Amino acid sequence: MIKKNIVFVIGQLDIGGIESWLYDFVKRTNNKYNFSFIVDKKHVGFYEPEIVSMGCEVIHISSSKNKLAYLYDLYKAFNNHEYDICHTHVSFTNGLVVLIAKLCKIPKTISHSHSDRSEEVKGKSYFKRLFINFQITAVNLFSNHRIAVSTKSAECHYHKTENIEIIPCGKDFSSLSDFEKIYTPGEFGFNKEDVILGSVGRLELVKNHKFLLEIIRRLNEPHIKLLIIGSGSQYNELIKTIDNYKIQDRVKIVQGSTDVLRIMRDIVHIFLFPSLHEGLGLAAIEAQAAGLPVIASTNVPNVVDLTDNICHLNTDDINLWVSQLKKFGLNNQKKHVFCASEEVFNSAFSIENNISKVLRIYNEK
């Protein structure tokens, strides 16, 4: 059987919700398809070596911020290969990607929206909003299939929800049942008596990590620590803020790990997710799967609430977050004993459910 050639268009291959989902997706389906990635960041992302080792091609092109160079490089990449499907994940730029894909005669185009940027768009200039609306028109005209991770994401990126496939990103939760490797606080520079707050996400402004640093500064207790897992452009700025706040001994940033679920399961006590906007918020689902209580911002859709152990608070009031943390318990509490969260494992957010829905789209005539 001849394998279909599928190209993903993505902004980066560092740790993030989209990237982690694609890594799990490709790992499970690599025997059925030939996958390529077109990435508009020049650096080698965290997942890139693993993806290349699975036989996937990674093509780096010009930044999407330079639209003419980006479109030219995209056109060349599409024309130099014989792709059967273009599956694009670059927010509003999806409209330009599918337009170029159709010009290059790629038979099937799939636009995938992962965020809700409605509030961000409202603050942009008239001409930028006009260009965004042009891209939305293009995505609706030139996409054979449109996918969104939530209805809010669909409304933001397609201006409608009818005839849109709502497919939340899935996750491979199997590592949570593997106790061959158990992490200890000491591996991250913490003590066993510490209460460890955790957060996972790209080190970008949208993830609002400085808000977490302010929480740690206000909770001026030596046994309360913060573990951030992620990489991105804000790393140096966050390190500078940590130094300014003099909380170097209470905050650890881990720039890459493929074992996030077990780290959360083994050493994190409470998960914090103060995003400025999210289409879904896969990290909050992972935290619940690992058995953690979660405090998320009101910008994270309620669709991620798979257990009773999650609440949503406005990031305009940091005191609410501090108060809720104290309710969860910050006094040298014993780490919870992990118990598999069946409602998460068997939900629409499992990678198995997710793959079956996406492959149905790939295989449609």
C-alpha cells in the first residue's frame, strides 16, 4: 500500500500543546503515512531530533512575520515535493498556507485552529483586522476541511461553527501507569518537604509566566517552590525577573522534557495555568490526568474541566489566586498518591480518540 505524503505547517517544534500533540500523533501513525514538517523558526526545536529520528523531514523557512519571504519559501517547499495533504497549524496564517497549497495543486488542505485570539484581535489596528479577515475568508474558501479544538477557537478563526470539525487535541496518557521511573524533588533542586507549584507551556507572553513569578514573590515562604517546564523567546526575560525578585532558590525552569506527565504525577502538588488566551489548554487536561488540582485563568475554556478539582480565576486579581492556593494547602503538605483518572484517560482527549477522528479526515475521498 502506498503511503500518503502529509506535510504539517507549524510555527515551531519546541514544547507546547500543538507540538506535543503532533509528536504523540506522529509517533502513533508514522507507519501509515510519510510526514514532513515546514517550520518558520530557524532554530532546531526540542522535538525536532526525535521527529527526524522517526524518518520525518523538517524544512525550515522564513519567518511568517516577513509575509513575502514566507509565502515564497512556502511555495518553493510545496512545489519541490509531492504532498497529498497539507495540514496547517499557524492560526490566522492558515488562510495564506491553504491558498498557496491550492496554487501548488496539493489535493487536500486541512486548516487546524488551536487558539481563541478574539480579545487580542479587538486590540489590533483597523488594517491588521482587515488583513486577518482576509485570511479568514481565504481559509474558508481554500480548505477542504476545517478543524478547531473548541467552538471558541472555531468562531475566532472561521467566524462560524457549522461545518467545522471540533476535535480537541489528544494526549498519550499511558506513561502515567508506568512506575519504572519515579521522579524525586531532589532531581530538580527541591527538598522533599517542599510544596511544588507546577506549570507547563511555551515560554511566550501568552502563557503569562510572569504572573506566576509574582505569586511566588508574594507567597514569601521558603518551602513553596515553582517548577516551569517549557522553552521559548521569554526565557532570558523570565530569568531576569527571577533575579530581580530574588527568588532564584525557589524557581526552576526546565526547558525540555518528553516526560512531563510523570514529572507532574511524582513531584508537583498544584498546577497553575494563567494563560492570556487558549483555544483549549491541553496542559490543564494533562495535569488533571496526573491527579493534580488545577487553577486556570478564565481565558481557558471550561471544556477542559474533566474533574471536580479545577477552578478558573481572573488574572486581573492575583489575590484570588493566592487565596485559592492557600485553600488547596501550602503547609508542607504530603504529595498526593496518584490514582489513574479514568474520566480523563477515556475522554475525547485521549490520543486514541483523537487519532481516529483525524485519520477519518485524511482517508476521506
